[in-house]
Amino acid sequence: MSARPLCLRCLRPASVCWCAQLTPIASATRVVFLQHPRESRVAVGTCRMAHLALAGSELRRGVCFEDDARVRALAADTSGAVAVLYPGDGARDPAALAARPQTLIVLDGTWHQARAMWRENPSLHRLPRIGFTPSSPGNYRIRREPAPHCLATVEAMVEVLGRLEGDPARFAPMLRAFDHMVETQLVYRRWRPNPPWRRTRRVRQPRPSIARVTLRARRRDLVVAYAEANAQPAGARVPSAGANPNPPELVQLVACRPATGARFAAIAAPRAVLAPSTAHHLEVADERLRAGDQVATVMARWDAFVRPGDLVCTWGWYTVELLRRERDRSREIFDVRDALTRELRRRSAGIEHGATLVCGDALPRPWTDGRAGRRIAALGAIVERLAQ
């Protein structure tokens, strides 16, 4: 695809060039345009148009001109021969000036950009400021202006130079190129069904979280596990081989494999004195706990249930710590509690509450006895929902 022919004078494509409507006009006031770099890239900007229309004008680009020798020399002139066109408090109408300035500095950019340029060039603050109320509304219909009295740069130059030099009609021909540009752009706007300046809002599709991506990719390797412990009350003196006088010990381990529906349930007989509250909290009778298998037998069955490469999903790290105390080999762990907190952007009050947040009020039925039965069913439901 060949590029469109470009006019090297106005730097616009030949199809929208406005140079034929532009005639240079001599001005007794020398104009120095200070243009914001971003504004120089705007296709329908008018600073270059005004610069080409005013013979002898200057165009410089930048934000801070404090190190520019030319601008620094102009700003140092305090005789009144140099003024700056910048509205606001302290600005005077051209008719109110005691003498016509020989040089006029013009800041070109959006109002936000012009304020930034004014702030970055304090040396300009010493110069007389010019501001005015337009005699008629502007014709900048192809660009949104912040207020009806705001003008394009070329329109402002016609207005201010006409007042400074007392001959508004002499500068009016500068608007022929401006009006031609506006009408041309409006014609092209009507031709194009979806003009580039009309932004369409993109609807972003929600992306699955990292947790969901992980669980979906590893669905066939997921093992959901939950463990209960015989935890002695603080300060109780019981036989123990560990450094902690009251270490929790594994007494119940349940697990399931969502991909196949396989289940694991085991009770390990406590080796230490059974804590008075253990049976109550676990909702399992003392006799059944004491009649449990040897912990070595439970761990052997667990090793047979979990394959190498499985991803063991637990609620926090309590189950992991209980298994590690029984010298369970290192396994890849997925913290469901942390993943659910990130997914919901809030903490749940426990496994059952977390299941209601993602599955609704209808919790899955327990498939084994005790509190562990309710929690492994709820935990499995959470993992299956996140893996969908």
C-alpha cells in the first residue's frame, strides 16, 4: 500500500491540504509561537497555519524554554516591547495597553498544556500579559473546546493582531484556510461510518484468575485433603517426643479425587492422651478414635492414594503441617483458602462459609462421619467450582 502524497508546506496529505487558501500577511507585530510538542502532532492544529500566514513569525517547540537563548532574551526585555498572549488574572485587553508591543509571544497547546508551559517558564511572568474577549464565537467545530469563548490559535491571532494594529480586516483572510480545513474535515466525517476520533468503548472479557487456570490445567491431578488433630490444651503435661510439650497429632485424614470420585477416609488412634475436647470438636466418639488404625498404617494408605505429581488442595496449611509431622514426603500443595480470598476479594469465615459463597446455600452432603465429613465435602465443592 503506497503512502498518501504529503504537502511539504502544511505537512498534511494532499487531499486535505489548505495551502491554496493561504496568503502570507505582513504584520507590524512579530509573533513568536511556543508550541507544546504534543500539540504539534495534532492533525487539525492551527499553529502551523498561523505561522505560515504571518510573514516573519517564529515557531519553536518545547515545554520549558528557560534555556532557550532566543526566548530568554525576549523575556529579559522589560521595556514593554514584548508581551505574551495568555489570558487570566492580570491580563489586559490590547486596547488598554499604553503602547503596542513589537513582539508577541503566543503559547500554543490545549488549555492544560498551556498552563503547564506557563508554569515551567517563570521568566515569561515578568512580561505584560494580553487577554481578550472574542467579538464572535469560534468556528472550531471539529475539535472540542472547553468553553464557547475559546478560539483556535489562528482565530486568536486574527483577533489580537487586528486589535493591536487597529486593522481587523487585514488579518481576516487568514481564516480562509482555517474555514476550508474545518469544512473539509466535516465532509470526511460524514463519509466515514466510523470516524477515528469517535472512540468505541471496548468491553473487556473477564479473565480467569491464576487459581482457576491452575486448577483447570491440573484437574486430573487434584487431590482435596482435610485433617483433624488431637490437640492438647495449653499447659497440659502429656508424654511427647517432640520439643513442644503439647504437639497436635494426626487422628483423622479424609481426601477425595474430583476427577474420578475416589475417596479416602482414615482414623489414626491417638498416641498421646486423648484431649478432653477432641472427640467433641471432631464429632467422633472417643471409642472410635481410640480404636483407630496405627498412624503408620494410615500413612501407608495415604501414600498409596496420592500419586507422584498430584496437586494436594488444602484449606490453609494446618493439614500440611499435621502430615509433615508424620514424616509425609514433600508434595505440591495448593492453598484453597488463599485462592478463594483472592477470587472473592474477601475472607470467608471457614470452609463451609466459603462453599456457600461460591456454591450457594445448598451445601454438598457429607460422605463420611464427623466434622471432617462436612468440611471435605465443602472443600471439594469449592475446588470443583474453581476448576470449572
